[in-house]
Amino acid sequence: MPNLKTLIYTLIFILITSMNPLYAQKGSPVHINHYNQFLGKAVKEGGLSQKQAKTSFYLLDNFLVSLESVSETEIESWSRENQIVFWINAFNALKVKQIISKDLKESTTMDEVLSLKNKKYSLQDIRDTILRKGFRDERIMFALFDGAMNGPVLKNTAYEAENIDEELNQAVILFLKEGSKNKIPSAKKEIALSYLFEDFAEDFILNYGSYENLHKKYSIEEMAVLSFLVQYGDEETVLFLKEKKYKIIYLKRNPKIRLLD
């Protein structure tokens, strides 16, 4: 016979999970636990093990199939945090499915399709229309696994609504720390930034752009990106960037996938 304390904790857990859309099932159709199990087996230090991913593919597939029972209207009724988490996890899971099911060595296309209850979305739809235009949070780009060797890494756990703000901050900080993705500071009079800062430069203007602080060497988009980097960079990076005595160049996207085997 369980004691009173155990019963209370059980009731609290049931209440919390029943209110979280990721557990909501006609009751609970979204199998986020399956996705977490898959990530725990297949992802190590941001790399993807093809062997483990293929062995555990049924877990990934179960998660994606479970999304088919969710409608667009239902998603839009959720909190902003739960919506962002839903779409980030869906995007990353769909990208991994594309890589594993097609045995890809390079990631170049965004045409894999996610089926919801009443609509279909390609990877590009999710990234550009839903996440970038819908939520206008430039940090999201650093949580999206695009498969590139020098792109954002795949986290080995699903993103969670209650921690999403901190998780997005950590995704940015991790991305900036990896020398293969950005080279700041530099011994040369230039900095090399990720292709993400070139391809999606306009996304940074909303929160970091200012026509009052224009610089003759840089565009409004570049100034916004630099302001973003100052906020999230380490002390050495910030001091270097504030000098504004450098040329900006951009690293090309390396389409090779970070595979462990």
C-alpha cells in the first residue's frame, strides 16, 4: 500500500503531464519519451551514430507517427514555449529520419515532409514559415539540426518547454564556442562567421538592429549580428568585437554529415 507522500507525488506528476501538450493524448498521442530514448542511443557529443540510429529507428518513427494525431489548430492553442519546442523537436527528428532512411552522407535538401492531422509541412516550411517568421527568435536557428558538419549540433535530449529559454541560450553559446563554425577573435584583421549569420542575417535586425548605430564598414544586418555576438560571446570575443577593426568573411556550409560510424 503506497504511503501518502507517494500518492501526492503521483497525483502531481499526473496533473503536470496531463497539462503538457507533449504528453496530451486523446489522452497522450505524442510519444516524446520515444524520441528521448532514440536520441540517448543514437547521439553522442553532437554526432549521429548510423548503427545505433538504424537499430533504434522504430523509436524515432513512433515519435513522428504520433505527431500525425495533432492538428494545426490544437498546436496553436498551446503556449508559445510549447509550440516552439514542438516544432524544434519535429524539425530535428524529421531531419534525422531523412538522413537515416536515405542513408545520406551529405545533407543538401529540405524537402522531407512531416504529416500532421490536417496538413503537411516540409523541413523548409517548419524552419522558414513557422519558426523564423512565426516566432521571430533568432536563437532558434542554433537549435535546428540541419545536418551540416559545421552546423548546429543535435542535442541528445528533446527540447523542453519549461527550460526552452535556457536551452536556446546554451545552443547559441555552444555554437559560438566551436572553432570550426566561427573564428573570433582572429590574428588577422578579419573574423570568419558561420554561414548561418550570412544566410539569416535579417533575422537579427528585430532584436539587435539599430539605424542609430550604423557603421560605415558594416551593413545594418552585420551590425545586428555583431550586437548579437557581443551579447553571447565570451570576454575575449566581446573585447575584440567592440574594436570594430576587422573585415567580416563567412564560412561556407559543409554539407557532410557529422556521422560517428
